[in-house]
Amino acid sequence: MHDLINRWISRLFNRGPGRSRSRPLFALAGALVGMAAAIAVTGLWHLGATAQPSDAPVELTMLLHVPEAQQWRTIADRFEAENPDLRLKIIEGPSATNAIEDLHTAAFILGDSPYDLIYLDVAWVPKFAAAGWLMDLRDRLTPAQLAEYLPGDVAGGRYRDGLYRLPFRTDMGMLYYRKDLLEAAGLEPPETFMELIAASEQLQRSQGVDWGYLWQGKQYEGLSAMFAEVLAGFGGFWVDPETQAVGLDEPAAIAAVEFLQRTIASGISPPGTTTYTEPETLRLFRTGNSVFLRNWPYVWNEVNRPDSPIRGQVAIAPMVHAPGERSGACQGGWGLGINRATRHPEAAWRALEFFGRADVQKQFVLENSYVSSLRSLADDPDIQAAYPQYRTWVEILDNYAVLRPPVPQYAQASDILQRYLTAAFSGSMTPTDAMAAAARETRSLLGTA
């Protein structure tokens, strides 16, 4: 481990006579050393191949965040039972998605990633693919096989002409609402931003609820995902993946910021919205004192638990939009890629084929209440019996999926957007000035200024 770290630092800083060493590079090296040390201490790093008898099962290793590592246990056991010549070693990593991404990044940069299978968030694909860390899977799947998956999930696994991620489970943003409150007031579910505002204000007055609309406003990745939906609902765009054009300073983007800003200023949304992530908004919604919530599919089970005050009183719909525009549902979800440097490429592909099977994904859905990336499971009677709203989830994603920009610099682009949205919400910048600055920095990042 020390030799590997020393080799990396040597490559980074011994840049030849007369060449300067920048402070950012020292900081980067320090961060990489820290991550590598953490990997070593927790036993996640494996250097070199372990000697095994020739007839021993091939071991495939993958890193999963908690609690999904536990949720995978039964299908992992099934995989090994059906493939006695293979073993699947699941490493439990941190629960934070960005921490898992950092561990993978450090392992790849340091040159000997121990993971054969890479469980990928949709937002990581461009970065990992552009760096050459993933195997291109496009020649292993026919167009007919790809057509079995939801198109947004397939698109989320592509980078340029390649396919680097096989979809496993999907995710999408949507609008939850209190159907009992709307029915009592004689209101239909809102379809536009203005209808959402009007219904919120009316129900705050007539039903005595504290809040009309809950959304994620903290400066983190969830803010970018949420804003991508509102932006699409106003007919705008963030970054065009084909032309690299940036749309953050267009009128639609400014209108999107003004709408969110207005919900806080008018008291429809709580003043603490700029500190909320998904769990905080869910907790407020579950108390029964709110009407609308933007969140992900996992919320359904949470609001319908036996101890939930609003059990049976919640329905779902696509996100609202501007008149004449379409709803947006931010494409989330996870899938499987293969480490380009794995020693077991064919065994890894067998694993992807297994976890891509409809019967395996059905088992995972029924056990954990996720949404499969396979279109056919929307018609499965067992899934429909367990989750009556399942088809609506699939229809929302099928019709309104919005991808975050599939660019290698996505993490930096998201950080830029988050910072300037926060500035607009806090009042330190106007929406117009904040979005102009966000667009300017994004163009500089992409080299299109």
C-alpha cells in the first residue's frame, strides 16, 4: 500500500526540473492518501491476486452502500447457488453516495481497484467512462435486449457512443399529495406551478395545514436533482449534451429560480427549506401538516407504514409544469458496470446477466420496494398486488425522465449550480444575477465560454 501511494505521489509531484508544484496538487494528493489510508484501515483494499487452487470458485468483489448491502444479500446468495463456480464478495461502504464515489475514484486513481463489479449511480457514468475505468458493454447487448429496459435508464448508462452501465433499479422525482385534503376542498391535483401555489394557499387557509409545498433546498446533490425537474417544467435545460450549450441564464431557468424563491417568501414552503434534504421533508410530510411533497419512490412505503398518521391518504402524480410545457422527473437509479481492469471479465459479465434477469429484479423489488429498470415488471401481477402505484411510477419515468448533464465534469457543474441557487434563495443575489454567474462558470468549466 505504501509503495503504491509513494508511486502516485512521485508521479504527481516529480514533474521534472524547473516545473512548479501547485498547492491544489498537494491538496489533491493529501486527499488521495487519506482516502487510500481509510480504504486500507477498513480492509477494503486488496493488492495483488490471492493464490487460490485452480478449481476454487472465482471471487467477484463489489462495493455497496449501507443499507443496500444488506438488501442485496438474498439475491447474492441466489447468484452463488445458481453459479457454484463463482462467489460474490460484497463490501459494505459508507451510506453517503458521494463517499462511495470517492472510494471508487481513489481506488481507480491509485491504480489497482479491487472491485470487479461497479455499482453505479446514474450521475457517475460520464466521469467513470471518460476516465477509461469501465468496460464498454455495447457489443454484449442486442438492441432487442436494450429495448426491455426503460429508455431513461439506458440513456443514463451511455457516454458518447458507448454503454457502460446495465440498469438495475431506477428512481425518479415525483409529486406526493394529500388526496384527502384535496378531496375535502373539492380540488383536483395541480398540473401547473400556479395551480400548486393556489391549492397550497387555499388549503393552508381552509384546512389549517402548516405548509403547502415541501422540497429539498439544502446545498447538496439533491438540490440539483430537484432543480432539474423544475427547470424542465419551465421548458429550460441545464447543459445540452450534444452541443455543450448552457441554458442556466435563459428565461426558463430564471423563472424556475423565481418560483422556488416565491414558495419560501410566501410561506407556502418553510423558511428552513434551504437546510432540508429528503429525510427532513419526509418527516414534515408524515406529520400530516403539509399538502404537497417532491421526493422519490421510497417515500411511498414510509408514508404508508402502520404507524404513519397519513397512511392511505397519499397519492402521487408527475411534477407540475408551466402551461404548454411538460413535467420533469429527474432520472436517478443504479446499475452495474465492469471494472475495465478486472481479472475476471467473463465472470463479471455472467454476474451482470444474472442481475439483469426479470425474475431476479422481481425478487429485489418485492423484498425492498424499489422500482426495476425492466419495463415488463410493470405488468407483473405480484408486483401490482404489492404496490398498486407501481405502474404510475414507471409511466412517470417513461414519459418525463430528465437526465442531469451527462458530462465528465458533472460533479463540478452540480457544485456550481448548487452554490448559485443557494445565493438566490438566501437573497444575496437576484435570480437573474445568480443564474448568469452559474452559466458563466459552467461554460468556463466545459470550455465553451
